[in-house]
Amino acid sequence: MTKKSAWLAPFMHPTPERLEIWFEEQAALGWQPTELGDMSAIRLHLHRGKAAQVRYVVDPQQNVDDDYRATYEDAGWKYVGELTSLHVWRRRYKGARPEAFTDGSSRRAKDRRLVWVIGAVGALALVGAVVRVAVGVAGTGASDEDWPLEAGLLALIGIPLVAVTAVLMRRPGARESTPR
């Protein structure tokens, strides 16, 4: 097999640091992305190559200027592509793992903010579900017969988001120096 698919990889590894570790583990097994496209967040294609030590950087940048790409390329990084608003870079190495341009503490702070946003959206959806059940059971509101569906949909959104938040808050961040 020379090609395989990884379904929902950015969602399975929801922080940039965890996605980097996953990419590095795949590279150690000989699997690497060759390009990233519009649908890569859903289905990521990995191509078979030689197993290697590869450092990945997943850099969340909305707006990049002309110097952004040149800075990484001048430092020896190869641009893999854009995964939604995540720019993915890689660099083969031997010995010590190369440093990214972003320090670990600021990356962890960004990851924590992302986790809190996910948790807040999930909690709001769950509160909305509870309110919708209360209003529906009380018989007030415009659509008396639709409240179970509406409350269920809100719960269907809220429960996974709160669960993801709980998992991300419980686990410590990935190691800076070496991938797993």
C-alpha cells in the first residue's frame, strides 16, 4: 500500500501540538502527507515513504504576510500546506529535535484558550437543551411538539464538546523535546 487515508485527523488530535506529535509518529512509521487540500480536515492522505525523524510544525495563522513563508523556508522548513487555518511545515532531522518559531509556553496558552472556547460552546448548548426541555414540558413556547427534537439536537452538540474539553483538560500537553 502506497497511500492511506486518515479520517478526521485534526478533530482526533484537536490542538496544534497534538497534531504535530501525530504527524511525527506517522513519519516515524513511513507515512507523510505530500499536500494538504480543502478536504484534508475530513480525509487526510498519507503517502508511503521511508521512515524518518521529521519535525512538524502546525502553525495556526489566519492572515499571513509575504515574509511568513520565506522565514520558515530560509530556516530549512518545507511547506506541506494549509489545513483549514493551520499551516503545516516539516523538517527532517538527526539528533536534537529542531525548535519551532513559537515557544512552548505561548503554544500551550493558545491550546488552553481553544479548549476553553470549545467547553464554553458545549456548555451553552447543554444549557440551551435544558432550557428547551423546561419550556417544552411547561407547554410554553411557539412549537410545543418540536421541543424534544430541538433539545436533543442541542444535547447532541453539547455533550461531545464538553467531553472533548474534559479529555483535553485532563491530559497534560505533549512533550516539547521528543515525540511519543
